[in-house]
Amino acid sequence: MSRKLIYTGKAKDIYISSEDEDMIVSVYKDQATMLNGARKETVAGKGALNNQISSLIFEKLNAAGIQTHFIKQLSKNEQLNKKVTIIPLEVVLRNVAAGSFSKRFGIEEGIELERPILEFYYKNDDLDDPFINDEHVLFLDIADTDEIAYLKKETRRINNLLKKWFEQIGLTLIDFKLEFGKDADGRIILADEFSPDNCRLWDAQGHHMDKDVFRRDLGSLTDVYETVLERLQKLT
Ligand code: TMP
């Protein structure tokens, strides 16, 4: 069946569903990138692992009452999602200092943040996704005050659920990035994916169980993602 490609991203290609114009098919690719695509490698099996991990997590979020774009997993690399207009914000939530936060503020990685810290980045490849605040979000007409408040509240609610689930499988959720979109009725719902590509997970020994394995050349990315998936599958 022919279907129309509407977006090709670093980790996924997006098609309009041939059955319903309000739905998209997200195809997870075997590609790992960093530095806004400056480093790009084929990693066999990564797409299927991330599709399975993200499907499992979004199913659990849906069941917990979070409004998301996830409908169902279609195949190893494909899932069916509601079509949304993506809000051009990367919403980052940090439970523990790491990555750019540690670098920016000179704080050692691994220090727990008493109150999780939420950050906005403007999703714009040409500008390298700059760090922005609420006033920039208003100025750039990305979201209004109520929408900003909703995004923050929903992200913290999602964090509480995810933190608990990962804790149950021996992993600490250090930080993560979410993207939201507006559906056909203008409702803001969680979109994109949740996988070790866009979060940091440390095991009890402090091993990196996420894309930092690729970013920092720490070993086999797919071995680590496989472990995360196997543990998640044991969650009840
Ligand atoms: P950072 O420490 O590099 O700012 O990343 C914070 C979290 O956000 C980390 O879990 C990785 C994720 N992230 C993305 O998913 N996409 C991005 O483009 C960036 C910069 C971070």
C-alpha cells in the first residue's frame, strides 16, 4: 500500500496512514545521531528496540490517564499514532544533574536535584535547539501562559509515573526530553517517543543504560537497550 512520507527525522520517518488521514505511521530507524546530526551511524536493531520500548511506555502512560498520541504498535519498527501539530519545544526534566546541566552550571554529574528542574529548548535545527525560558516561549508565540503551565504540570506528572516504573526495574531516571503536540481538536497531548535515545537511565552500579553509551563510546548501544527492554517487559 502506498503511503505519503510527511517527515524524515534523525530517528524516525513519519507517514500519513493510508487508512485514516488523522493518523500517522512512525517508522523507527536504525540510526544513531548526536550533535544535531553531525555524527551519524547505522546501528542495526536500534529502531525495533526503541519502537518496542516507546510503545510499552506510551501504553502504560495511556493506561495511567496521560493523553498521548500512541494508538498501537504495528510491527517491529512501526507504530500508529494520532496526527498532531508538534509544539516546537523540547521539554527537558532533570531529577539528577548530568549532561549539559552539569556542564552549564559546573555541577558534578550524579548530584540529586531536590526539586526536579524543568527546562525548555526551542526545537529549531538551524539554531541548534537553543535553551529558552517562558518569556521566550511567549515572545516566539510557541505557547500561551495557560499552555506553558499545562506543559509543565503534565511533564511533572509524567516524571512521577516514569520515575516509579524505572525504580521498580532497578534504574534511576536521571533526565529526559518530551515533545507535545496539538491534536485535531486543539488538545495538547504527549507525542514523539520515550526511549533511551531521549532519556538518561543509570543502573544500580551507575552504568549508563541510554544513548550516552553512543555519545561517550561506552560499548554496545543495542546490548544496553535490549537490557532496558527486557527489564521493562517484567513490569506489571
Ligand atoms: P542534555 O543534558 O544534553 O541537555 O540532555 C538532557 C536530556 O534530554 C537527556 O536525557 C537527553 C535528552 N535530549 C534529547 O532527547 N534530545 C536533544 O536534542 C537533547 C539536547 C537532549
